[in-house]
Amino acid sequence: MNIFDKKPVVDKEAFVAPSASVIGDVEIGQGSSIWYGCVLRGDANHVSIGSGTNIQDNSLVHVAKSNLAGKVLPTIIGDNVTVGHSAVLHGCTVDDEAFIGMGATLLDGVVVEKHAMVAAGALVRQNTRIPSGQVWGGNPAKFLRNLTEDEIAFFAQSAANYMNLAKVHAAENAKSFDAIEFEKVLRKKYARKDEEYDSILGVIRDTPAELTLPDNIQPDKESSKSS
């Protein structure tokens, strides 16, 4: 949605769930995903989200117009970042391949460096910097420990997993109501029903033309004959 003269810029390969709100000066990069119930509000300043990043369900991303330091701060989120469900990011910076846990809150001026992690439920106070390779948690958030190599490697994998999952949701959301209802009929009709199963029961089925399986479900008749 536009606000004043500010308009979101969303890459054509990004996924924005139907119930998410993207408002004003917000940029979303290639392969990123904004999940159900999220609000990204770029009214007083801009929000920038890189490529391959996922902002999970019910998260809030906003900017800082004014604070105790008198600073006007955007929210900058890098590439391949995971932001867990119901997180709040406000006037902060999250570098590439960082991980923000579910329900975490990042206040104005926070910087989460590359390969750093904010634990679920943490409250990160203003102007805190979380160094690369560390996990912080608690209220207020404090250093907990160093991350393992496997944990750091998981950050990139998490982003890739969500990128693939977003493609599935985008395809499902693009279907018409009639297409969805037709697929329901097919699934019900052909549940546990194949030639081998039918032959055991002695059942012969004629498929009505209106229930012919689409190409992505229909088995390859030629290959089945040759086999």
C-alpha cells in the first residue's frame, strides 16, 4: 500500500502473503518472503530487506522517527536473514545471514552483525551491537555464548528452506477457487486408488472427462506401457 508519495518496491520473485501489510517506503529483494500477518511499515523512514530473507508470521518491522538520541533511523535487513515468528524490529540493522528468534524485540539503533543470533524472546536495548558469532538472549539481552560452526551454517540453510517453502505458498495462493475445489475432488477420488489397488479389488474405473488428471498428477502413459 502507498502512503503519501511512498510506494513499496517488491521484487517479482519475492513472496508476500495475502494477509501481510507492506506500507510505504519498503523495498523487498529477490527471493525474500513476508509471511502471514506481518506488518512492514515504512512511513517515517524506509525499510530495506535484501535477497533470500524471510520475515515470519506476525512479525512487525517499523522505523524510528524520533527517540531519546534524536535520531531518525531506517530498518535495514540484509540477505538470507531469518526473522522468527512475532519478532519486532524497530529502527535497527540486521546484517546478512543473521538469525532473529521468535518473539525477539530489537529497539532503535541495534546492530546485529553477520552470523550473529538473537535468541527467542530476547529484548535488545537501544544501540546495542551484537558481534558476529555470538548469541544474545534475555531481557535485557546479554551475551550468552559463542555459536558453533554447525549453528552458523544452519542460518544459510534456514533461509534456503524458507525460500523454497515460499515458492510452494506462492503457487498455492495463485490458484483460483475453482482450481482448488477441483483438486479436492481429484484427491478424494484417487486417494489410494491406482491400477494395482483396483485389480486386487476387481474394480474397473472409467474416468469422466471432467475429472481427467492434470499433467502434473497424471502418470506418464507411454512410459507405463513400455515398462
